Amino acid sequence: MAGFLDEDEDLEVSDDDVLNEDDANSASTSFCSTMDRIGEELRLEMEEHFDYITKNLDDRLDILEVKEKDMGSMERRFEELGIACTEKEKELSSMKT
């Protein structure tokens, strides 16, 4: 164990090791910026997809609201026709007597 501290070659850092560490740091930075770019692209894609879905749902809601108004108009028209028929029936029955 006494020889452990005396071994200079274990404690020295070679130029290759420094370059490898610089390369590793550079690769790590490059990887992080790539991941950030990919993350931003995915966020934009998801935002576009969400906007498309929202617009599609809004369009469908508009269509349903128009149909609901039409149904309400048709129901009122049926009620009016029912009342008119009842009045005509009363007129006809009063004419018979």
C-alpha cells in the first residue's frame, strides 16, 4: 500500500484524458441542445395538434347548436300544426251539428 501514493503515473492526467473530457463535455452539451430542440419541436407539434382538435370540436359544437335550433323550430312548428289541426277539428265538428 505504501507504493500507491508513490506511483506518479496514476495521479498524472494525460493530455489525451483532458481532450477526452473536453470531448465528453462538448458531446454532453451537444446532446442537451439536441434534446432541447427535439423537445421544442414536440411541444410545437402537440400545440398544433391541440389547436386542430379544439377547432374541430368548436366546428362540431357550432353544427350541433344549429341543429338544436332547427329542432326547436321544428318542435314549435309541430305544436303550431297540432293547435291548428285541433281548431279545424272543432270547426268541422261545430259545422256538423
